[in-house]
Amino acid sequence: MSKTLGPVKRAFAPWTDSAAKPAIEFRNVTKSFGDFVAVGGVSLSIYEREFFSLLGPSGCGKTTLMRMLAGFEEPTSGEILLDGKPLAGVPPYRRPVNMMFQSYALFPHMSVEKNIAFGLRQDGMGKAEIEARVKEMLRLVKLEPFAKRKPNQLSGGQRQRVALARSLAKRPKVLLLDEPLGALDKKLREETQFELMDLQMDLGLTFLIVTHDQEEAMTMSDRIGVMNHGKLVQIATPAEIYEQPNSRYVADFIGNINLIEGTVAALPGGGTRLEAPAAGLVVETDQAIAGGSAGVASFAIRPEKVRISLDRPAGALDGVNMIAGEVWDIGYLGDVSIYRVKLANGAVMKATVANTTRLVSRPISWDDKVWLSWSRDAGLVLTD
Amino acid sequence: MRKGLSWFNVTSLTFGFVFLYLPILILVVFSFNRSRLVTVWAGFSTQWYGSLLNNQQMLDAAWVTLRVGVLSATIATVLGTLAAVTLVRYVRFPGRTLFSGMVFAPLVMPDVITGLSLLLLFVAMDVARGFWTITIAHTTFTMCYVAVVVQSRLITLDRSLEEAAMDLGATPLKTFFQVTLPLIMPAVVAGWMLAFTLSLDDLVLANFTTGVGATTLPIKIYSQVRLGVTPEINAVCTILIAIVSVGVIIASIGVKRREAQRIRDERLAATGG
């Protein structure tokens, strides 16, 4: 299967354009159920044609945030605007947004085509027009032969596509997707991710997706909002979230990371020096820390940015940005191997190495004394 | 483990079935008795069924019972379904606990008390007792059974189905008629049948609330039996048993069919074909 590649994607970043008007705007939105604060003071702007993911563990308030946009919950305080118009008091059936439910919520007593036509019938659309639109939707999700089937006569992947077609049929301004791929197996999920992205591009829709799967969010989104305990912790592009997490929470939630706590001090040149004597670690970066004051912080570095060698690396500054340890465990994942290296204080640091040649014997093996090192700009000092 | 039944199983099964069905069997057998005496067998005959057709009083009573049953079951189903929807879907409204308690109170209330209180009400309001008072009484006490049956179905119904309908632009009323009602229909029908059956065999409430010209079948049978059991009564009862049995058989065939359909559907979905 070869796919002709289209023109290179133009950089899409309306959030950097101060003149751009957001399609959806949450203004200091709070939702509490009794004493429990599900969403606490969230402000967020999502732009037209954006693919935005709300990412967080279960119970972090991401679904509540989405349900408030759909109209199933009213904010306790704050306001939500769609195209600049406040949504307060507008019932769900009058909002120009459609939602794809986690359980798909297909009407079991209706055939696939009736399910897709449901929303169109509510609008009083003409019969011929409905028929044409349903056909178009079935073609879009490649389910034409299944039009007469009932939902319980379909497989999980087919049901997911019916749910998608039904929520797209009314051509909503914004499509909300609640864990859209949660019920699919891994392979199908990866395929569907790209289908969803293509669809969003082709139709030029704004997608707001709720997920707890970071890989899914990274693959598909223009921007990601990471949530924790009802608060938006960071809003940024996938690359920024991965490379520039603003807190230990985000760094730890997205991907794999080594976090080592130590004391920091500002360097005269504008950089930062972090020391963790127990682990035998001295780090220097060019990054300036917030406030520039000394205190406790964490050094965060992704395992793939850590080099592993048997010999002591010849660094520019001896003893800085390197650490000695002993190989404690090796995880072979096929494409990469993860080395877990025990440091002087017993803490473990991970380093991934791409398996660039077929592995016959490892140059570095269990119990070897090794050196881990990294460049000045590979890691981050996180104070939050 | 042995596959067959032990002598203990056989005996207990036999005793159980005899206990349940022997009285009914005797009733059915003696409805075909030639003799006028209920306890003496004098050969096979269907004469009592014939004479039943000419018994205008009995036929009138059956007609009244049928009309009361259909009417009260229908009203009770509408009211009971509405009560169930309110109780399940609107979790927070003032007086909810009181309301739910009050809906289900007639379930545990002795019939005699319900009957007496209704009688007092009708007398106080100076309502002429007859067909309509029985219908109202039956609606009152069968409504809560419908509410219980429909409520249990509603609780298991995925709330997001209704949300999806509203999300797609259906008003709450349209959502109810196009999504909720079709999905709880089996429970609504079951509730109607339960209400109808309860109305058919009610004697106590009917006795309290009946008036001139509104004698139901149970009242008729009961008053006749006090004058002595006739084979005609046996014949009426046999017909009732036959109707009920046919209903039960049809219902269970329906359930089996649907189950088979479900298994076929699942196979279709699994093969993806």
C-alpha cells in the first residue's frame, strides 16, 4: 500500500496569533459536585480546525469539562463561549457541537443508517437530502455494505465508525470525542488514529478529544492540555509537552523520564547547577530557573537522551553531566533496549539505546560498571 | 457424579408437583364430568361448557372483568411508567424520597385496607359505585407494580443513549418517545400484562368498590361457590387456566426466539461478515 504524500503541512499555530479568535473559550470554569471540585478554574482557548486533546488520568475532570461544553453539565461558575457567544442556559439539543460517546451510545433498536440519520431527522431535513447525507457518511467511514445492520450485528471497530459517522452527520462546528478509541485493540487503534486525523483535516473540523492515552494524544493533536485534579497543568504542542514539561507531574505523566532530586543554584553565566551528592550527580544546564534562587528541584532527563559507555566520557567539564553506575537490568524491546543503571545511592536511572545492529552479543552487559552522560541541553531542571 | 436423579430428588419433585398441580388437575377433570355432583365421576361430557355459553350472568361478569382489566392496566401502565421515569431520571427534586415511598406503599399495603379506604373515599365523594370505581381502584394498586418493573429496566439503561439523542438535537420529549420508550418497551409490556393479570383475579378490592351492574368474574365465582360448587364453575376456571397457559407458552417462545436471534447477531458481529 503506497500512499501519495500531499504537500507538506503548513505550520498550524493560531494560538500564537494574538488576532486569532478562539472557536471555544473556557473562562475560569469551575464545576463542583457537592464538596468535590471536578473542574477548578479552567481557562482554555481552542481554535477553529484545531485538534485539541485533554489528557489526564481518570477522575482528573477532563470528561466533566467536555460534558459542560456539550451541555450535559452546567458550570458552577465561569463561562463557556462558542464562537464568542456564551453557552450558559443553552440546552444540549440546541448546541452546534456533537459528541462521540465513550460507549458509542448507538441506538440498539435502529439500523446503522437510522442511527446516522437520527440527528438529521431532528432538524427536519428533507427525506432525499437525509438519504444522500447518510450515504455520504457511510462512504466516509467505509460502512456502505452494513447500512441495514443493527448495532449488535457489528464488530467493535465497525460500531466505533458508526458512532463517528453519526456525530459527523450534522456537520457540527466542533466534534467532541470521549475516549474514542478506548474500546479498540492496539492495532486497530493505531489505524483509526490516522483515519481520524485525515478526517479532521479533510473536513476542516475542530476536534476536542478526551483521552488518558498519552501516545494517542501525542500522535493526533495539534495541542494537548494535560489535566490533574481538575486543573489544566500545561497546554502546549506534543513536542513542547514532551521536551519542555513545566512540572514533574507532566514530565512523569508523558513518556518515560528520569527524575533526580537535588539542590540548585544559579550559575554566573545565566545557567543552573544542580547537585545531588548522594547519587554522585552534578548537572549544569544553560537553562535559567524560575526566580533564579537556590533551592530544591529535580533534574529530569528522557532515557533516550542519556548515553551509556564503558569508559569515562571525556566531557568538557570533568565530572559534570555524567554519572557512574552499575547495569542492574536490561529490557530488550526489539527496536530499543532499556538499561536500568543503579547509582551510588541505590536509585535507578534509565538509558535507552537504539538497537542499530542485529544483537548477537551485548557490548554492555549485566553488572558492568558503566558511565551515563548527556549534553548540557538534554535535560531540564524542574522546580514545580 | 451420577447423572440420574436420586430417589430423594424423584420423591421431592413428585411431592412438589402434586402439591402444586393436583388441585388444578382435579378441577379441570371434573369440569368434564357428566354428573351434577362435583365429587362423583359419571363419565366424560362437555355439557357444562355448553351451558356456560347460555349463562348470561357469567358472560356479563367475564365481559366486565375484561374491560376493567384492559382499561385499568392501560392507565396504570401510563402512570406507572411516568412515575418510574421521574424516579430514575430526576435524581434531585424536593420530596423525591417521600414520592418514591408513596409510589411503592401499595405493594405492601393489605388489600383490605386499600379497599376500605377507597370505599370510604367514594362514599365521601358521593360517587356512584360500579364499573368506574373498580377501574380506579385497580389502577391505583397495579400502578406501583408497573412502576417497579419499568424502574428496574430503566436503571440498567445506558444514560448516554438519551444524552446522545439530545446531543443530536432531540428535545427531551422526542428523546423519550424515540429512544427511551422503544428501549424500555419490553418492561412496559410486561408491566401491562402484570397489571392486567392482577386486575383479573382481584376479589378484595373489587368487592369493596363494586356497585350495581358491575360484577366481575371473581366476585361472581366467589358468590356462586358459597351456594355450592357447580361443574359450571369448574368449566369457567378451566377456560381461565387455558388462557393463562397459552399466554405463558407464547411469552416463553418469544423469549427463546429473541435469545436465538441475539446469539445469531453476536456470531455475525464476531465474524465481521
